Amino acid sequence: GPKRKGVLIDAQTSYAIPLAFGIVKDQYKDKFVNNFLNTVSRQSVGDDGKTYPEYSLMTGFIGTAWICMALSETGHSDYAYKMLLNTKFPSWLYPVEQGATTIWERLNSYTKDNGFGGNNSMNSF
């Protein structure tokens, strides 16, 4: 096929999906994995302009399904566990810390800053 040039968005999902699907060429894989690990272990700025802590879920709907697989398959299950055990927003355990008894439709269904923000129909307590 034609040679293509593109821009990789430096975000968790941009790395997780190609790694999970095994489409990263060997010659680029080490740098690709290191960049991926950096997106997981650094503070990140969300679409809302706020800064979120290390090991936060910054994947969106699509990437969330693949991030742990990509971390584990590249030998970095420790990063996946740090993400799993993170209790700060946005994370899998943040809703549990807020009293949730089921998985919320959205990670931001309730936040300390915004309360329910009009999303209370998507929560279970």
C-alpha cells in the first residue's frame, strides 16, 4: 500500500489499541511502549482542562476495554494494577469510594466538584 505519514495523538487509547491488536512493528515497539507507559504514569490534562493524577483512566469508552490487555501483554501488569487500585477520579474505584454499589454509566456521574451534574439517573447507590 501507499506510504502514509500521520500524527499519533499522545493518549492512552492511541497506544493501547495498536498494542492490543499486535500491529506495532518490532522496530518501533520499544519506543511505542515507553510512550504508552508515560501516558499511564503521568498526570494528564482532560478535555475539561483539569489535571488528573497518575494512573487515571484517560481512555474513553473504546480504549478502556483494551488498556489492561495492552499493559499486560507488554509485560507491565504492574501499571494495570496501579490503574485498578487508583481511587482518585477518573478511575474504576472512584465510584466505589463514593458509595456506588454498581458500575456507573459514566466515570463522572458524580464528582466532588460537580455533584451529580444532571447525571443522577446513571447512578446506583
